[in-house]
Amino acid sequence: MGYRSDVAIVMAVPAKDAEKLWTAYKMEDLTLAHLLDEEWGIQTSTNNPRVSIFWCNYNNVKWYAGYPDVKGILDMFELVKALEIPYAYKLIRIGEDYDDVEIDEEMSEDEIADELTCVVDRTLTIHRHIELDI
């Protein structure tokens, strides 16, 4: 069965650049091979119509950077940089072990980066909970 994790990713870009990024991502080899364009959701931020949000969420998955589908998802971050589009992203991975929490976040160094980061932070938060079956 292997070690499993829950993973959530949110990336914000200027709305005017969203289509350019999405079109380029859909043409990537790993995206095509693993149908990864179906894994992402895209929407305009409800808090800021100048920002588009790309997001994906996985529960109970094997999340290893060497897996082709995981690499394809992570390629979105490299692509946004290569296209020189302002961005902010956050990836949160919560493993099976209670203390196994990974948070990876980054933003570009543009005038709009702080605005993008605010949208990302409002969109993605961690909520751990305990269930008792008594």
C-alpha cells in the first residue's frame, strides 16, 4: 500500500496571464501523458477579480517527487517562472504520521506578488482534526 499523504496546492497569478499559463501547461509532455490538466481547477478569486487561482487537492495519495504524475503537477511552478508570470504558490502535504507536515511556498519578486500571496493565504489553510469513535 505504501505511505500516503493529503496534498493541497494553490497558485495565484494575474488574471490577465492565466490563459497563457494554462495553454502552455496543457502542452507539456507529462501533462499530456498523465492527463494532468484534469487535476487542476481554475477560477477567478472571489476576493480580487484581478487574480486567477489554480488549485488541486489530493487525499490519500502516494506523493513522491520522482513519480511522473507528481513531477508533472510540480512542473506548473517551473513553467510559471519560465514564462516570467508573477505568481505566489503554496503546497501543503500532510503525511500519515502526525508530525509529517510539509509546507512549500514561494512568490515572485513583482509588484503584485504581495497581492497574490494574500489570495493564496486566504485560500489554503491547514485544519487537522481528531475523530473519536466512542
